[in-house]
Amino acid sequence: MTSPTNPKPLKKELPEIKETSEIEEVKKKKNFLTSTFDELKLVVWPNKQQLFSESVAVIIMVTFSAAAIASVSRFYGWAASQIFR
């Protein structure tokens, strides 16, 4: 029988714990990948027409937003130049 302060039993237990945790890590990764693939099977992918029309809508909205931001920025720049001459 060994005493609780004897480090030898701890050294014997550590490799077993390490192997167990490695196995659990591999299982977690496998479960994650299988659940990811299962979720991707449920996704409804757009067809070419939907993809094109939604892409055009996004491009138009980004263009309008950029124009609005640029016009507001130019207005504030002009107003600041008028005030701080």
C-alpha cells in the first residue's frame, strides 16, 4: 500500500487520463463535423435566378447607401468650410 504523498501512482494515472481526454476530443470533433454536414443538408440553396436578382438588389442598395453617405459627408465638409473660414 502506498501513501497519498507518494507521486508514483499519480504518474501512472496521468497517461490514462491523457489518452481518455484525447479520445473524447476526437469524438467531439467527429460529432461536430457530422452535425455540421447534417445542418448543411437542411439548407435551401438559391437557384441561379434568385442568386442573380438578390445580388443585383444588394449591389443597388450598397450603391445608394454609399451615395447617401458621400453626399452627407460632402455637405458637412462644405458647411464646416463655410463656418471656419
